[in-house]
Amino acid sequence: MASRVRTAADAPMPPDAALKLLKEGNARFIKGEPQATRTNEAMRQQLVDMGQAPHTAIIGCADSRAPLETIFDTLPGDIFVLRNAGNTCTHAEGSMVGSLEFCTGKLGARMILVLGHTKCGAVYGATNAYLEAKKNEVSSVNSALEGLLLDLAPVAEKAVADMGAHSDADEVAAHAVKVNVFHTIDFLLKYSAPIREKVKSGQVEIQGGIYHLDTGKVEFMGRSPQQAELLSSNLGLPPSMTREGGRAGGYGPPARGEHGVRTTVDSAVPAEEALQMLKAGNERFAVGAPLAKHATSKMREALVSHGQAPHTAIMGCADSRVPVDTVFDAMPGDLFVLRNAGNTCTHAEGSMVGSLEFCCGKLGSKLILVLGHTQCGAIAGATNTYLASKDGGASKSAGSALEGLLVGLSRVAHQAEEELGVGAESHRLISHAVKVNVFTSIDFLLKYSEPLRQLVKSGNLEIQGGVYHLETGRVEFMGRSPHQAQLLASDSSLPPSLQALPIRTTTDGPMPPKEAMKLLREGNDRFAVGAAVAGKISSDMRKALVKEGQAPHTAIIGCADSRAPLETVFDAMPGDIFVLRNAGNTCTHSEGSMVGSLEFCLGALNTKMVMVLGHTACGAIKGATATYLQCKAGNKPQVTKALDALLVGLSDVAKKASVELGEGATEQQIVAKTIKLNVFHTIDFLLQYSPLIREKVAAGEVEIQGGIYDLETGRVEFLGESPNQATLVKSGAVMPPSLA
């Protein structure tokens, strides 16, 4: 076997050659004759200086008891490893697909292996949950782990269909492990255009395999039977993105468990002790003196028969160039490892949270470590995406799962820039963003997992962060999140992608304007970052809206040209907002309709909040500005159709914008100013010509505010009340001009 690591200086390896290396490495592992047992500073420096070039990307299971790099006897950088409970894309769609697109695109890997394993806790749990739900007709989700198991139900369902309804549950679960491997392969082929195209062209091969815990042998199963059919898919994004025994202190040898590795017969390791094990193991790794030995057949048998008892769960990055288990000189079963590009919960919420709930709840781990690393490709890409978006040089939308992952992570780069200050050098920004991202992932776990939160509150769990330095091999341990105390007060029980919002009906009563505005802001923030939760609507919800009636918390006058439903922009459920739309979000030529509709909403439906919402790049305002400039040049426009009249009516607002800006303003500047003035123009019309609206505003019962929706960022700029409100509430007009 080659004694040097693969780097970007090496040519991409053909799939058949990569598969041959995997088979040969697994054969050495089975015989207990590994060759890839040591790394040194020169190897790590090569990977830093020249970059990695993995020959294979592997989706494996966090429950497989052994590092995948160990199973295939590979050197650092040889394989690109992604792991979660169940080697699945369930709840981890964007993260897994995006990570693989990064590996096969940027890093040039030409082989993908989806690797299940016998006695898989996630698949067995999903099978039992499916059989129990089928028996009792119950399928509720109260935690991310339960959500993960529920979404693996199609795998269990197919396994039951293949094996027969009267088959033994263990036999069905064993078959479900194989079904699940092809289920994951099929997902990749169906929902990733970049991967699909590479497979079509013969550039990339995707195959499946099963790792047998008792023998150590990997059963290679080849391609998915559905590959030919799935290569005709035209879907480009995953669904969720379209909207060692323990260690003693010091650097001594492993304090082995009863069976040589940690199993359930060994007592749980306290968090503080587990952390010391990690530190001691990392020190051994960094100085090139690892003590962890490869598991013998008896050790593997013990992990199968007694079950694993990892002392720590680690969420790491797939781009870290080295197995997490190796970084901490850990034995099989010591660590429960989850990896994706960016060690993030972005687009992998249910999978990551559910997997950690399983580890800390079922397996009894007392420590979670979120581990970033220096020179992280995902964070560098996200930072560059953020900087390009600031300069207007990059799309804010996701064209692939990888782009969606980077856009989702760009919030971390934004926070890093705020902390360092605008103008910070790119390399400093990326380095700081790595640390920010670690705490962002910790904060997500604390905020959205009730089981993890309760374990932390009771002192039965510690969640801490760290950064692995590629250059030195050392881990910088960063401790708890600065926001832990605050986040422990969270009442969220599910990650955003698993949540379902309630609907409002008349039984809820009116909502005060400030609360309504808070919901609008929170909903728009979820929409802007791609974490919308509205949309899970049941028949009971629809029936309630019919039987009990709607009670919208806000009425919105928006523009028909805004490119997105206003309910989507504010991530609102049916019945939450009362929407009126026309070209230009105006009362011009639609006075009675708009005013009358709002009076109905405020009077009959008792809504307390009104928003007039314009948007950037508004076609109606552009047309009105062009009409005004045409008139100013002495070319009176011909009014031959309703649209002409609408633009002439709106041109008065453009004229006001031009006057305020002064001579020399460009047409683009006038348009931007007019969009804002037009929002207040509509608000002023409502206050001037509707006694009902005017009286409710004067009495403090109703608020009318304005906003501008930015088509590029998805964010709404909230403008507040009209500057003219105090004067207009004294108006004496009783009807819109067209109705007077």
C-alpha cells in the first residue's frame, strides 16, 4: 500500500480502481493486518499545502462501531466520510447531497459508496416503530429522533412487502438494512442534478454495501436496481430545499472496557472524564504516539452482542481530512460520529438532532462535542458566497444542494464579519467564521431539542465546541456556548423542518398589533434563511377554518408583481393574513375595492394590524417612473388602456420622489425612492379616506405600517408608520374620491 497520502496533485482515480482499493483495504482489516496505522506531520502538511483528493466518498452510519477509514484501512485524505444514524438522507437531504456534490465536484472523487451495517439501531428502530404504528395506528412525533425513525418508515414498509407480512420482525429489519442502502442511493440519483449528470457520463459510480459487524467484512452490493430509471429524473434539489474502552488520564494506554472495547456492560463515563479522554487522545495523535489498536474479532463480537456505549458524540466536518476517531486516538465504539460538510445543522436538522438524541438518550453518552476545523472548505465557500452576495456578484438562490448549503451557512460569515468589523481580511473572516459556526451548531441543538436541553439542565449532558487545526493535529477546546444559559429557557421541541405551526381561528380572539408584527418579522426571517415551517396543513385545520372562521392577525396590501405569495414571504399558515394584491400595492384606480376590503377585515374579522408592502424592482413603479420622465420631457403619454391610466396615476408619486432627490438623480434612484414613497402614499390614502380605519388608528386599536420586500435577499425592510399619520387621523373625508 502507498505510504504517502493522496493530495490534489494526484489525478482523479477511476471508480473501478477506487473500488479495488476499498476491497483490498477491507480484506486487510478482516485479517487484522492494517497498513494505514500511522500518520505524521509531513502527511498532514501535504494535505494542508496541496489539498485532499479522496478517491471515494462514503455515506455511512454513525452506529457502525468503527471508523469507515479503519474498515477500509485508508490513510487520511483517501476517503470523504459522511455519517449519521441510518446512513440516510432522511432529514439530512441538503447536507448529505451538498457534501457529496462538493466531494465529486470540487475534490474530484469518482466513487460514492453508501454503506449500511448489520444490526443497525436506526433501521431496526424504524422497523419496530413502523410495525408498532401499523399495529396501533399511532405515528406521532415528539422528538427529532422519533421524526427520523418515522421518515425511515418507507424503508421498513418495502422490507415488509419483500419479506411478507408474517415474517419475523428481526428478519424484516435485517432486510430493511439492505433496502435502506438502495433507498439512499436512489435519493441521490433522484434529487442531485450534478451527481446524476456525472453518473450518466460515466464520471462517477454509486454503489452500495453492507458492513458485517461480526466478521468485519463488507458485502459489496453494486448499483441500485433503479439507476437506469432514476437517471431520467429532472429534479435538481432535495425536497426540503425547494422552499475504545475508556481512557485514563494522561497519555497512558487505554483503560479498556471489560471486553477490550466499551460496551453497555461498562458504566457510563461522566462528561468531565470523557472530555479528558478526548484531550489525552488528541495529544497522543498530535505527537504521533497513538495507542488505540484495531479491534479484534472478539471485540467486534462484543460490540454486536452487548451493544456500544460511546462516551462522546461528535458532530464533525466531512472535509477534515482525517477520521474523527483517529484525531482522538479512539477505539471502535468510543465515539458516536456524525459528519457533514460544515459540521452544521443547516439543512440536516432532523438527522443531526435525532441522531444525537439517540446517542445521548439510548446509548447514554454524557458529552457532545461540535468539532470544526481550520481551512474548512464549506465555511470558506459560505464566506465567499456571502461576500459575493454583498457585492451583487452572486445569486441568493440555490441552484444545487451544495449552493443551498453554502447560502444557509452564509449567516455564519455575516456574524463573523459583524464581530471582526467590515473590511476584515478574507482569511481572518473565514478563520473566525469556523469558530462562530461551531457555537451556531451548539446553539441550534440547545434551542430545538427538548431531550438534549433537559439532559443539560439536569447535569447529565455537556455540549461543548472545538476546532481541529489541520496544520498541527491539535484540537482547540472552546467550552460551552456563551448563550447556553439563555437557550436552556427555550420552549422549542422540534427543529424547524419538523415543526408545524397552528392555525388561527375566531376562537383565538384578536391579536394585538405588536404581537402580529413580531410574527411577521419571525416568519420573514425563517423564509429568508430557508427555514420555513408553515405548510404542513391537515384536513382538520381546513375544517376548523370553515367551521370556526378565520381570524387573520394582519391585513396586507401587496404588489401582484412581488414574485412570491405574501403568505410564503412571512411563512404564514392559512388564515394568518388577509392578503390584497394589485400592481403597485396601491389604492389608485382600486380605491373602493381596497378600502372596503380592509374595512371588512378590521371590522368583521377584528384584525388589528395593517401592512402596506412594496418590493424592490417593482414593474409598476418602473413603468410609472418612465411615464413621469416622459411627461417631464414634454411627451404626454397616450392613455388608451387601463394600464396606461394606472401608470399615469402612479407617476405623481414618481414626481414627488424626483423632487425630493433633486436634479441629477438617475432613473434607477428615482425608482428606488418611489417604491418607498408609494408605500406611504397608500397608507396616507387609507387614513385620509376611511373613517373606520382612521378612528381605529386614532383610538390605538389598529396600527398601519409599511415595508419593502427585497426580491434578492428575501428580507422585508419594516418602515414603520407614515410620517403623516398624526395629521391624517384628523381628516374629515368620508369616502374614497371615486365613490364620493
